[in-house]
Amino acid sequence: EWYQRRVRAQIRCNFSTSKVMYHFVRKEYQAAINLSISFLSDPENSKCNKPLLCQFHDVLCRSYLELDQAKKALSHCQFLVESCGHNDSDVWMSSAVLHFLLGRIKTAFLHLERCVGMRNTHSNLWLLYASTLAYFHQSCSDKISDISEKLQSCQIHKRFHKSWVKIFKMDIGNCALYKDHIYFFIISSLTNAVRLAHTTYDQHNSKIYSDFSTAWTFEVGEILKGILNSAPNNFSSALDKNYNVIHYQNWEDVTWEEVDFLDSFLKCNLPTKNDVRNLSISSID
């Protein structure tokens, strides 16, 4: 009898999922929300397996986000983080977006870094991370502000959820988090993005690659080239080390709860102590 109840619940779940997705795909978000809430509020449906329940919470999260109701989306996103965040980088991206929109900048960065860490060979994610770092630290120096303006003109955020447009229009004030080495973090992230773009192209094409990426316009390539060419020469070895960590270390079986993003990908490979003075905010203006 217990097994039969579970099977019936699973059938109802599959049927309801189809109805919900029908409305969501048609951008009938409120209808999708109503059906999802109705399903999840039925105690019988708690017998469905967690992956299927996650589908309803995912629809609720995305629907509320589409309707600019970040607070309502957050609890459903938290369910996804707790249920499948161990192997799904997308839920961390959604959580980062929501926390940015709600002004919880520190948590937003932690969750964005978790997403980048889990997908550390994704060139556009590194470029988005560099752009976000620069935007939220532009008050640190004129140089960071100039880099932020240039990276925003690349509009990499438009390759992701439309809410990033709102994030890059936020009145951020003075909310910098990583003050000491922010310039190096940005340059290192851009270097990872550019080198990964080169590598991805080389793996799928036989001809010589002369620009930065087929996914980026020539103008974007020139902007990135200009920023990287302006970096101090003594960054070179540290940038190489960071890229090698990204590209050659095996991250497949890592337990992400134990990985500190900055320590794993950036801080551990800062330039030598003799060169650290070049990383200070005062020395790059």
C-alpha cells in the first residue's frame, strides 16, 4: 500500500510538472506559480522524490524573479541550494543574483564565487566575475572605476539572466569587500577568461586563432587586450600560476563546502612579497 501511494504521488507529480512547465514556457508566470504552490502545499505530494520537487521550486524561483519579486524567490532558491547545490552551479548563480538584488552583497559574492568555482573553465563566467568585482569596487580607485566602465561596455552580463542589467545599475555606494588586492583579482580573472576562450577555440578549430573568442566581438577583444596590457609585468608569473590552477588541476571530485574561492583560485598565487606593493590601491592610481 505504501508503494502504491508513492507511485500515485509520482504520477501526479509528473502530470503537474508538465502543466506547470506549459505555463512557464508560455511566460504565464502567475499561472505557473499558482499551480506550483498548490502542488507543494498538498502533504501527499511530499512523497515525490526530491529532484521532482526541485523542479517546482525552480519554477517558483524563476517565475518570481521574472516578476521582480526577489524576496519571494529567495526561499525557493534556498531549497534548491540545500537540495542540489552540491552539484548544480546554476542554483548558486540564481542565489547570487537574488542576494545582489536584495542588497546582500557579501553573500551574493560568496554564491557567485561558488558558481565560478564549480564551472571554473567557463570563460564568460570569469569575465562576468571580473566585471562584477570591478563594478562593486569602483570607489576604491580611479583605475578600478575606469576598468569597470570598460568592462560594462562589453555587456557580458547580457549573456546571463536579465536581472544582471539591474545589478549593474544598482546604487552601490562604498560597498567594496576585497580592498587589498582587488586590482590583481580583476586582472587574474580576466586572464583566466581570455586564456580559457583561446583554449576552447583551439580545441575545436584547426586554424590559427588571432582574436580573443568567436563568442566576443572584435571590440570586446580590444577592450580586454587593453586592460590586460596595462597590467604590471611582475604579475605575469602569478597570472600563469592561477591559470594553471584553473585549467590543469582536477576539480571533478572536490567537496565545494571545503573550498575557499579566493584561496583556491587567486590569493594562493599572488605575486611575491617584493611585488605586493604594486597591488595596493594607492600604487595603481
